[in-house]
Amino acid sequence: MQDNTKQPESNVTTAVSNNKRIAKNTIALYFRMILLMIISLYTSRIVLGTLGVVDYGIYNAVGGLVAMFSILSGSLSMSISRYITFELGKGDKEKLKKIFCTSVNVQWGLAFAVLIIAEIAGWWFLNNKMNIPAERMTAANWVLHCSIMVFVVNLISIPYNAAIIAHEKMQAFAYISILEAILKLLIVYALLVSPFDKLILYSFLMLGVAFLIRLIYGVYCKRQFEECTYHFINDKSLLKEMTSFAGWGFFGNLAQILNTQGLNILINVFFGVTLNAARGIANQVEMAVQQFANNFTVALNPQITKSYASGDYRYMHSLVFRGAKLSYFLMLIFAIPICLEAETILHIWLTVVPDYSVLFIRWNFVNAMCVVLGNTLVTAVFATGDIKRYQIIVTSWGLLVFVLSYVAFKLGYSVESSYIIYFVVYFTLLFIKLQIVKKQIKMSGWLFVKEVVLRPLLVTALSLVLPFLVCYYQSPSFLRLIETCVVGFISTSFFVCVFGLTTVERTSVLEMIMKKINAVRGKN
């Protein structure tokens, strides 16, 4: 049994060094995210305006069909990331090389299998079950083929992306992602001037970007990381170990994919492509903001796995608490003004606003913030490598979203019912995850509830009051939008500092701010 009451010698120095690395990586990822968010929101506006609501809905619906196949890859992605990060924590370079080469073998084999299965099953479902206007079926089929190829290319890139994250080289990850965003910006320009079918052209250009980015990742990793030089390895025991781990990950991903992309297809079948367009816009807004939370956890996750590998449970627990809580607060700062002013923001941002977009945006944020509270628990359980029981219980419960949404749609309930079902299932799932994980990593369940659930709920309730009053007593306008954003930011920041952070966390934040101020004064 590991002792979680005492830290090994020199852990204080190591923790300080790790915290600095997390902060540095987070800053790099935030720089990337801000630029990506601006480009993403701009391109979404132009693509929607250029393609039109119907074609934009087709692209999101067909893309969701292809994304269903990510249950085949997402599990292996988590497996590869976990194994590379774990061996980095242990310092076994030879094992690290074997893991990388084995993962490349697996991904190439899987890519071929996905290509065959997706082309056959996807073509049949698209042409026989999906709700697509007859005159756009040819374009929809081209979207399907290109989306499958993009997915296959991204699948092959997974070992390289995992290596960058495991080595915590977030600056390179950020720069390559920025290049990808700029290329997508050029695609928008091509759509505006091209005389060809814009939906088909958009699909082909997105495929070209995927190929180019894949080549850049491969060249960078080969030059920077010695384990990323591929040579064929047939290590059956390692292959069996990784695929067994990935197999349970595959089962776990099933619920997440069905509850996102699966719901997208259900909405298409029951309500048509117009609601797919609204859902696509809502997802764009939510994902742009969610990057703030995700960037923090991407920088944090390798440290959770490495601290478990080194037996430093206390530091691991602090990262689990801090990661979940701060990810939530980062989303909350943006979620409050966006949810309150969703209608005004959409009319300023878009030339065409699909029906239900405002409703979908608000529910997307509520559900995303519910899920983000449990993300570090997932990282922690994957760090242990013992995920069988966790995946069986969590996935079985999570599948209720897709099943109950299908039943609700069949009974004639509105599209909103699926969002309500999602919230109820995933809020209860947070406590189910906690009951499982706390035993595996020897963590206090009550302390998690206090720090990660109760504090954020209190902060949310208090932070909403002032911006809500601004909206309630004024008519919608650009001035009210600015006031809501300013008041929401100040209100949320204040209550996060007073009620959301512990004394130690508050002191650390203040010290960091003072160091930055003193550094600026020193330069002047």
C-alpha cells in the first residue's frame, strides 16, 4: 500500500518545478486558444453564410456520422497517451520506444479497418436513413468520403500528438494548431471566390489541411523525441496489454460518442438538417469557450499521471481538485455573459441565425460545465491502468442519455428533452465516478465534494445575481452586452477569489500576480 500521508523527499522542490511547467504550458495553450477562438468564430460565420443553413447542417450531420467511428480510435488515443506519459514518469526509455512503435502499428491497422467499415456502413446509413434533401445527396456523399479520410489521417497522427502532450511541449502543439487555424481561414477565402460547389470544395480543402498537418507533426516528433523514430516491433505482450487497456477505453467512449454525435444523428432523423445547423453553431460557441478549461487540463494531465507513477499521491490529489475546480471557473467567467446575452451575440456574430441556436447554446454550457467537474477524475483512474470496473459502471449509466433521448423523441417530446436528460444523467454520474475513483487513488470523497462541487455551485449562484439584474432591467442592446460582460467578469472573479479558492490557492494566485507586476516594473 502507498502512503498518502507523507510526501517523498524533495517533493516540494519537484512540485514547484512542475507547477511552473504547468503554468508555462497553460500560457502557451491560451495564446493558441485565443487566436484559434477568433479564427474559429469568424470562419463559422463566413462558412454558414456561404454554405447556407441547409448545407451547413448537412456538413455537421454527416461529420457527426463519421465521428461515430471515433469510438474505435478514442480509446487507443487515451491508451497511447497514458502509456507514453507513464513511462516518462518512470524514466524507462527503451520501453518508451517500444510503446511508440507498437502504437504506430496499431493505428495504421485501425486506420485501414475504419476506412473499410466507415465507407460501407456510413454510405448505407447516409443514403437510406438520414434526412438529407434529395438534390444535395451527391454533395453529402462527397462530404462523407472526405470526412472519413480526414478521420483516418487524424487517427494516424495520434501517437505523435500523444508524444507532444506527454513530453509537455505545449508550445509546439500550440504553434502547429495555429498554423492549422490559419489554413482554415484561407479555406474560407477560397469558398468566397470559388465557382465550384462550395460544400464539396470545403470538404476537399479540409482534407488537404489534415494531410499537411499530419506531415508537420511527424517531422517535428521525429526530430525532437528519440522514441518517435519508427521501426517495426512485434512485442505481443505489450500489444496485448495496450489493446486490453484500450478495449475498456473503447467501451467507455461508446457512451460519450452516442451522447454527442449519436444525438446529432437522432436530431437529424427526427427534426431535420436545420436543427443540425443550430446544434453546429451552439457547439462552435461552447467549444471555443471550453478550450479555456481544456487547455488547463491538457497542461495538468501529464503531471497527474506522472505523480501517480512516482507514488506521490498527495500531489496527485491536489492536482485532481485544482484541475477540476479551476477548469470550471474558467468556463464560468465566459458562460454567464454568453448564456444571458446569447441572442444578441448571435445576431452580431452571424448573418443568419438558425432557429433553436440560443436554446442549444445555453444548454450546451450547462451540460459542459457539469461534465468538466469530473474530467480530472477520468485522468486519475486512467493513470492507475485499472479501468475495467470504472468503464463498465460509468458507460452503462452514461448510455441512458442516448436511449432515453430516443424514447423521448419517439413519444413526441421536443428536442430540448435530450438536453435535460443529459444534465440529469451526467450530474448523477459525477458522484458515481467519485465513489469508484476515490478508492483507487486513496482520495477523500468528502473533500472532493466540498472543493469541486459545493464551492463552484456557491460561486455560480452568487456570480449570476448582478449580471442577471443588468439583463433584467435593460432592453437588449450592444451597450447592455458590454455591461453584462464587464459586470459578469468582475462578479465572477470576485466570488471565485473569496469563496472558490482555498487560502493557500488564493495566496499563490496573489503572489503570482505580484511577481508579474514587479517584473513589469523592473523592465520599466
